[in-house]
Amino acid sequence: MKKILIAPVLLVLLSVGACSKKSGGNAKLVRDTDSLAYVIGMNVGRNLLRMDSTIRVEVLCEGIRDVFRGKTRFTDEEARTFYLTYVNYLLPEKARAYEEQFLADIAKSNRSYARTGSGVTYTVTEIGDQERIPVSERDSVALRYVIRSTDGTLLYSSYERGDTVRDLLGHLRRGVRESVKLIGEGGRIEAWIPAAAAYGAEGDKALGIGPNATLRYEIELVDVAKYADWSRRNKLRR
């Protein structure tokens, strides 16, 4: 039977003395292998923080000690089942609850922000031409936009790249699609977009967007080509 993947992580923490009651956080790095173990431990610690910052180190260490005592509270199969359930279901639920509170706090702290049904939290910074609002999924739109993470890190800027992105409204990610429907041609909007309406659980490694990431978009609707206009012109030519 395959053992759960977190076992090597726990052994690393043990090897650097992280779970020793006597170490008091003063484990000495005597050999090269001690320094190597400490560096690995740093990486493990950061990964655990990203996974769930509420993990109690003392409980984690108790699990390590129980392994060496030969008496654990879960069987390997029970531990594996719980770990997979936590990662695949419980952790995303926690992320969604945090995201909901985060977006609700933004809307509450600044009355210029409003929210759509999907949770997109936005403020229109420049009203565009109200006669040129994309409505049909087949309307073509030209956009310039910036994407930032919740801590303000710049992830993408079409301005920096000198790009104007042209695509059908229906091909845009749901949160962006909802946002551009709120402004007319020439308009601008700032929108906090929840993960479900952005890059979801997959994220985007190329852009540095992690799984279940809430994103801040700054969008400029440069041009709208209405499908109805294009279709009407084609009929007149026939």
C-alpha cells in the first residue's frame, strides 16, 4: 500500500530538531548535512504556510513523535483519505470563505464599490459610451488591462507589452466578461474578481497566478464591434 506523501516532510522537520522539546529553537548546524536539512526545512515551512497558515506546529510534531513511538492515531489509509479530502475539499472551502469575506470587506469599506451576483466587486472609474456596450457573446471587444494579486504584485499588463487584446465577449473569462458589460466603449473599470470567475483552481503558471487566486483587474474597453451591426451589414451586401 502506498504511504501518504507528507511522511518525508515530517522526517525532514524531525531531522533539523524542529520537534524536539529540548532544542528550544536553537538546533546547531554542525555539519553540511545539517545546513542542508535546515534549508529543506525552511522550504517545507513555507509550503505549509501556503497550504494553511493555521496549522499548529506542536500537533504536527506530535504526529512525528507518534510515528517513532510506533503508535499513531490514524492508519496509513485513514491518513491518506483525510489528507486528500482536506486538500481537495476542505481547503478550497476555507479559501472560498476567506475570499468572500475579503470581497465583502472591500465593498463595505468603500461605497464606490458594488458587487455582481458572481461576487465581482467593482468600481467604474470612467463611464464610456453607453450606446456602445457589449451585450451579445458574439460582440467583439478590444481591451487593455492590468492584473494584480491581492498583495498588489503585478502579474500582467497589456500596457507594458504594448498589446491591445481583441476577442469575442463570449471567449473572455467570466469575471472580465461581466466587468466589460458594465462600461461602454472608452470606459474603465477596476474589479476584484473571485477565483471562480477568473482562473479557478488551476491558476496560470505562466502568469504566476496560483490556484484559487482572487485577482484585481484594471480594464479599459478600447473598442466594441457589435455582432448585430456586422450581421446587418453582411445582409445588406447580399
